[in-house]
Amino acid sequence: MRDLAETLLTWDRFAVASVVAVRGSAPRPVGAAMAVGPSGEVIGSVSGGCVEAEVYDLARTVLETSQPQLATFGYSDDTAFAVGLTCGGSLDVLVQRDTPALRAALQATVDGHPVSVRFEAEGRVFTESWLSAPRLLVFGAIDHAAAVAEIGRFLGYHVTVCDARPIFATPERFPAAHDVIVDWPHRYLATTHTDEQTAVVVLTHDPKFDIPVLTEALARPLAFVGALGSRRTHAERLDRLREAGVPEAALARLRSPIGLDLGGRTPAETAVSIAAELVALKHGGTGLPLSNLTSPIHRSPARFLLSQRNLLPIGS
């Protein structure tokens, strides 16, 4: 629902369906949401297409009656296509109308604040919590940074591009970035808030920029620290970082050359490679083709605790 917040706040009324439980294999996790607007328009998804039509009809009903509903969708040999969820799992979907409390929560998350909101349906109480968006700090105002900023924002990061050169670090060159900062990268990183969800991507591959900022980054408990460059550049960079006093344990956290091996060369292709490594690291993926694997496609953490949102029955 958080991903839909900006659009929902422009509608005078809506019904929103949220996945509140998943069992077995399902295409979308707990927290996935789809909303139906006043004229029947729809945004979001709860199943990647499997049960969208059934959930849409249910949301239209809730939009008219204002009565929340809790529905279960699953697979059986006899009713697979009627039910729609053909992947073998099942999911529970909570459908509710907009309320002042929900609108206030959506506005808070748009403003960047962590928030929780409670819902009730059929004798059960649910809570949904949204943390502040994780930060993606991109150092180096080059063409690759524009592509990384765009895909980072698409993935839900609050994106900052930083470079010491004001002629390059401009909002016009990086329209997808939430912030464009003119400052020396290491100085900005030393004074800005970071946490264990923050990702740092260094694209300068210029020692006077990347050695100081990487020294600072590798001293922090960040989710990801990566740097662009060839293998030769990486080897030379490691030597300089050792000279700067960075310990070996910290150097082992540096993901360089950054990105997964996709074979691409353009800024956009490089950004996809970097984003793929970010996603793989976040979820414990292998980076291998799914067609070469026999393990489950969707990993199922015990309580479906997500880094950005959590939708669980209270007391579960």
C-alpha cells in the first residue's frame, strides 16, 4: 500500500486490498496491495495476475458497501482456474475502504515518516507498519549515476546523488534522485544519517574521491557498499584502502567490481546489474538463472517480516 500512497491520496474514495497471509508458493508477499478508485480505475497487484479479477470485484463491492472483507484464495485440482491461484499456494486478502486514519498514515509515509495503522475485519485485528524508505547514496555525478538513481527509486529507495563538482551535480541531470548534493562525498557521508538498510554505490573510480568515501563507508554498518571499476582498478583501490588503514574484515564487505555478471555495457545495463546485486544480497538470492535451479522460487521467511513493511495479525 505504501507504494500506492501518492496516487491514493489524490482519490476522493477508494478500496484497497492487502495480502495479509501467504501459505506455500505465492507470487506476491505479505503486504502486496491493489486499490480500486472511484471510477473503477485500478493500481497495484496482489497476485501478479492470478486472482486480480476476483479481488477487483471484491474491492468494488467494498467500495460501495464500506464493509471490510477478508477472503482466502487458493489452489485445488477441481477449481484451480475458477479460484485463479494456479501456483500451488494460498493467500488471505483484506479489503477495506479509505478512512481518515488510513489517509493520515498514507500522508505520513509520503512525507518520509515511519507509521503504523490498524485494521479490523471479521473479528480479527491487523496492523501494518511502514518504516522510512531505505537510502541509496550514489557518489559520482556521471551518466551511470542517472540510471542507478532511476532504478533505485523504482526499487523503493530514497535516492541521493552526491558529487563535489557543481557543474555535474544538478537536479536537471538526475531527475529521478530525491536529493542532489554538491559536496565532497566523504564529507557528506560523514555528516548524513545512515543505518543498516543504507546502500552506498561509488561510481567515481577516481582515487581522490573514492578512497576517502569508501574509507568512511566501510567503517559504517551499511547494508551494501559497492564501487564501479575494472579488476585492475579494484586491485589498486584495495591497496590504497589498506594504506588508509581500512582493516581486512572491512575490505571483505566491499563489492567491487560492482554488479552481477549480465554482460551489459551501457549505463542502463550497468544500472540493472547493480540493482540485481542489491536485490540478490537483500533477499539471499544466488544470481543464477532460475531455470538452472531446483530450489523454491519464492523464499518463505517464517513470519514474512519485510524490511519496508509488515502486515501481520496482532499477536502472531
